[in-house]
Amino acid sequence: MTKANGEKCINLKLKVWRQKTKDPKGRLESFKAENISKDMSFLEMLDVVNEEIIHSGKDPIAFDHDCREGICGSCGAMVNGRAHGPEKGTTLCQLHMRHFSNGDTVVIEPWRSRAFKVVKDLVVDRSAFDKIIQAGGYISVNTGGAPDGNAIPVPQEVAEKAMDAAECIGCGACAAACPNASAMLFTGAKISQFALLPQGHPETKKRVLAMVGKMDELGFGNCTNERECEAECPKEISIINIARMNREFIKSAISP
Amino acid sequence: MKLDSKIPDGPLSEKWDKHRFELDLVNPANKKKFEIIVVGTGLAGASASATLAELGYEVKTFCIQDSPRRAHSIAAQGGINAAKNYQNDGDSIWRLFYDTIKGGDFRSREANVYRLAQVSNSIIDQCVAQGVPFAREYGGQLANRSFGGAQVSRTFYARGQTGQQLLLGAYGALSRQIAAEKVRLFTRRDMLDLMVIDGKARGIIVRNLISGNLEKHSADAVILATGGYGNVFYLSTNSMASNVSAAFAAYKKGAFFANPCFTQIHPTCIPVKGSYQSKLTLMSESLRNDGRVWVPKTPGDRRSPGDIKESERDYYLEKKYPGFGNLVPRDVASRNAKLQCDMGKGVGDTKLAVYLDFKDALKRDGQDIIARKYGNLFEMYEKITADNPYKTPMKIYPAVHYTMGGLWVDYNLMSTIPGLFVLGEANFSDHGSNRLGASALMQGLADGYFIIPYTIGSYLAEASPEKIAVDHKEFNISYLNAEARIKKLISIKGKRTVDNFQRELGSILWENCGMSRKNTNLRKAKKLIKELRAEYWENVLVGGSEKDFNQRLEKAWRVADFLEFSELMVTDTLERQESCGGHFNEDYQTDENEALRDDKLFCHVSAWEFQGNRRKPKLHKESLKFENVELTQRSYK
């Protein structure tokens, strides 16, 4: 289908999870998304649908989003059962409609995880991730008095590995994709970043025990090597970070 | 009221040291008696919250997002400047200071900019200590790259995600203080009003975005770190929630708004595609280190870039500015892209784009090295446009990116309301009329880590404010006003959605108050804004209820403020009858189309005082004195 100006367009049928409040009663509601340009992002498609819903006097679909360039970690939903949709290494805001075909049915649901309660429609409460970081996802230095930045050399490959882990955007796709609703990729990435860098070493033991303990306490499950998290992570963070976390955990648990 | 910038006496390089000595201190045991509100958790807000809590103050921190880690500083790509001179290439504090003053086209304060350059080195040290994984050389030393407006390599970076890594560092420091119960965090809160009691900033009214309830919070001082107002243009590289409402509420309560006409149009963004477009995406300025900007020599040349021979390409920046080449400052690069497109040499479907070509760099360095430097940017570009920049040049066009204007602050970062401090992009102080690349991160963190902790202490020691209860009548008045405004927005039930209005406002401003400005157009814009605002309050369709998670209502409030703020912006643009940096009035240009300043009449900061809804705001001028640098016509040749 082509518009007069040459733009390629498609029509879709949406089935969207609607839930008014955290009270867990919800249902799938159907919408038509018509004349959707293939150059639109997925969220722009939802904008267009929402404009129509508003005009019809109904409540538009609530969804989290902010930077719309794949870095803030606000957006995310299960699209046809896949976290952030079908494209590898892509957040929902960077998923473009050219990856869908005319006539497709698209089912959109919020993250499903015991620790992420639905706030409304596709919006969930991910404050559990903040709590895991608060348990120890930092290096304890006050402002001021830091030594010169070049005082501690960090080998380039170590810095690169730390950066691979540090790229996590905290979107929650890993926990949503995991059959055990585990937060081990998220937690492991932060623990790895600091376990790799010399600045993080003094607190490694304390950090891993505190963060893993908090993760369990908040109701996240364990890792059973399904690797769904790695497959769906929009930043393609490797489960090698989970292995690193486990290694650090065992070391710390044996000789605290 | 006379503006007093409180710039300390003495030689430039000694001002900050001397000032720190002269500032009053709060006894460590007394710090816990003071409560400070911080609004915003970007680089400035998060670093200020963490540092003030470390010092012992009781901090209450607010953000719009569901987590403080999502503030829009996270999206900054290219890097952060510091005068470390690790490269031994001639950098110094003085040179960073000079480049920033010159880059800002001589419309910023010498003393502030010098201090910024001075503390820049401590920022890098602090961030390294926090575990920010900056790029390293093989020997383990910190790596640097070049950025626009400078001829030295002083930019530190973490791939194309420097803002993310610095923000996560500050978020970590903030999280540590939350765990220590020194910071109380309030997420998903929108600041609706500032409380000024007995002439001092004493609290805020916020809306809980989940329940829709309004809340009253009191404090001994308030810090706004609420970012810039670029979304007044609708399409910008700002995040969707970025807004002017908190700053504008402060303006209406007596804080002067400075230089709102100074907006930065970033030269390298992905061009606009269709009418549904919700935001624009930046491609980091660092790409101009290796990418070459060109257009076809012949206007209207529709061939694909691969078919255009070298001899038929116009590398217009390299030709016109041999000294800086593709690394001219942002305002110069943007204006030249527009000039080329105006001549009919633009490329792509809309002809509003120029090429940024990596062919030569790929040939020289190979794909691996280019991928290591810019891999994530190339991937992002391909996701959005379905073009592969390793194979075909990027198409780029300027887009609104940053706002140098903001609430007026003195040397202590205090606004004209005692007890109200403003940090980061939300203030006006350091970038003049054009910000250099990799300087926003530097300023946000300088303000939060190294300046506010000193200056706010002195204010609290001196003012030692009495405790205020949240049932004070001023709180109740503000609460009722905010509630009434929300009810009004919902009750209009008109025919046009909030987005529809914001889109129109944005296009009025982009057409008339964007990269190139004309007096006749500005006058027209003012009229159009007034009409649109009047229609908004009769015909907006918000929907839903106020006691609910209602994202349309959040936006409706913000757009209502943009509709008022935009008029102030145009007023300021008309007032400044010169061109400087990002502010380009077509009547004032050199023979080579460069911005032509008028230092006799306009070497000042324009600070606007609110005079009520129906009266023109009052203009106050802070004249800028240049004692250490000579005012010159900027040249990047």
C-alpha cells in the first residue's frame, strides 16, 4: 500500500493489554492501526492510535517512554511475546514499523514479572531495580579528593569489558523475558563492571552479597541458563556477566 | 531590583579560591538541620543531591521519570571536556576558558567560565573514582578525542554513551545516599509551583503522576536542575518529558529568565521524515572528527551519493574554514548546512539534508577502528533510517538540541529569589550564545559536584531560615491554584489534542525563531502564539480524569506553559538586535554570512522579570565585562 506521497503504509490489528490500576484485573482490547508508515517507530505508531482513541472519548493507552533513542530505558513491552519486539538488540522506541507486514496482528502486553507490578496498561513499577542498585551498585567515594584520573591505569581490554557491562539501560526486559523472572543479568552487569575495574575491588565482596541478597528479597527468581535475557537485551549484554557475578558470589560467600 | 552578579574581585584565576574562603560555612553538626529540595536527577541534580547528602544535609529529590537514572543527561553521546592536557597538545585551563568564551560568542561571564574550566579536571578524577568506564589507550591511560570549536583533544568519552555513563555514576552516588537515608527520593513527580514565603524559596507543589494527587513539600532552600526548554520547538533531540514548567513557575514567582532567545541548533541530527515524527535523534558531534560534510556542487543533483565524483562534491566546511574544517562550532556548522539547502543543494527526499561521509576514514583506519569509536551511533542510524553508514554517507540536518538561556543566576548559582538555586542547563550562565560540544556534561557536573555544595552552605548559614509548615497559607493558595488549572484543562473538552497544539507551536517557532530570524517574522510569530494560546484554553482536548495516571494531562500542563514561555522567547529575540552565536538575525551578518555582534549595544545578559499575565515582562540588563579576553569577530578560518 502506498500513499500519494510515495510513503509505504500498512494496516495492523492491535491487541493491547488494558489495566486501569495496579489491581490485577485487565484484558486485551483490540484496536485498528491504519495507514501506518513503515518509517514510523513502534511508539509513534502507538501515538497515532492514541490520538484516535482520545478523539473517540476513551482513555488512551498508557506506556512509558522518554528519550526515544534507545538509551533511557523507559520504554518496553512484550510484542507478540517478545520483549521489545522481534528485532535483536533494539528497544521498543527504536523498533520501526518496516519490520511488520500489512495485515499483521500485534499483541502488546506489559512486562510480566513478580517484582514489576503493573501501574496502568503497559506501564510497570520497576523501582525494584533501583533498590538493587541502592544495595551496593556503586563505589563508595564522596565528592572531592579523588586522585588524578590517570593515577590508576586500566588496561584497555578491561575498560572495554567493563563498558560492555555498564551499557545496561535498566529497562527490565531481562527479567520480563526470563521464565523465572530473574534479575541476574541486570544485577550481574553492575557487579561485573565494578569487579573488573580496579576502583571497584575494595568493595567487591560486600557488594555482591548485598546486591544478590536484595535481588532475592525482592522476589526475582534464579537463573537456570535459559539465556532468554541475553537474547532479548536491547544492549545485547552477555550472560558472561551472570557467570562473573556467580564467581564473585561464591568467592565472597566462602571467605566473607 | 538591580542585578548583582556577585562576581568576586581579584585576578580571574584567584576569584573562586578567594570566594570559597569568603563564603560562610555551616558547622558539620548543624547541616542535618537543613532540608534542601532538589528537582531533577540529571547530571546536575543527581550530583548535587548526592554531594549535599554526603556533606550532611537532609535532601529531598524529585524526578518525573520512574527512576532517577532516566533523566535526559543519559542521552548525551560524545563526551566531556576537561583541561587535563594529557595529550600534551597545548591545552590549559586558560585555553579551555578562552575556547568556551569565544565559542559562546562573548556573551557569557568571564568569571563563571573560568571557574568551569578550573573545576573541569576534578570532574574527571571524581568520575574515574566512581568507576565510570572511560575509553582508555592501550597503556591504560585515559583516551581523548577532539570536538568542535577546539584545536586540542580534551574530550573524555565512554564510546558514544558518555552521558549515560556519567549519569549512572552520579545515580550510583545518589543511590548510596538514598540507602543511607540522607536522600528521600520522590519519583514520578511533576513540579507545578514554587513556594516563595517572606521573599525566600521555601518549597514546591508537585503532582504525583500515578495517583494524580497534589503534594506540598517545604524546605530551607530549593534547587532546580530541570533542564532546558528545547521542546518548545516540538521537534528536538530532547526527551519527550523535557519541559520548561518548573523554571517557568519560578519565573512567575520572581526569578528572572535570562537570554531565552539563545537556543542551540545542533548540526548533525537525523533529518525529519514524516508528519507523525515525535522527536529527532542526534548523531554525536564526535562523528565530525572522521566524517566529512559535503553536498553536490550542482543544485538539484538527484544522483545517489556513490555516483557523484569527488570533483563534483562540495566539501563546503573544509573549503570555507580551512583552520577548523569539519570541526567548526555547532552554530557555524548548522547555519552553513541551512545555507547549502537554501541554495538547492540539499540531498535526500526532502532536500533538507547534507551528507556526512566516512568513506575516507574507513579507507584509512578500517571498519574495526571506526566501529570501536562510533559503532553504537552507526547502528542507531541504521535502525532509524535503514541505511548503512559504512556503505553510504549519513544524511544529516540541524535540529534543536540545547538551550543556553535559562533562569538568571549569580556567581553562587542563586536566582533572583533568595534560596532558589538553579543548576545545569536550567540556568543561563556559562555558554553564552552558543555552547561548545562536550561542555554541557562538564557544566552540569561542575555545578552539582563542585559549586553548589559551597555556595548553598553560605546561604543557609547566613539566612538560617525558620522552619515552615506545609499548611502555611501560601502553600494552600498555590495548591488550590494548581488544582483549578488542572480542572480547567480537563473541563475544556475541545476538538484539538495537546499534541496537535504543540506541533503547531513548534512549527511557528521553527519557521520564525529558529536557525535564521527576521524581525517581520518574529512579530508575526508573536501574534500567532497569542492566537494559538487563546485557542488552547478554549479548544484543547485532554481527556481522562485528574486523579489518575493521565499522561495527556501531564503534557497538557507543560504545553500550556510552553505557550506562554514561547512569547517570552520571541520577545527576547526581538529585543536583541544583533546576531551572536546561535542567535542569527538576518539583518546583522558579515559579508560572509557570519553572525555580526553589536558589542556597543548588546554586550549584556537580558534578564526578564515577570509582570503579570497581561503585561510585558520587564527587561533588566547585566552588562558583561571582558577584562581578560579581547572581544573579536569569531574566526574559524
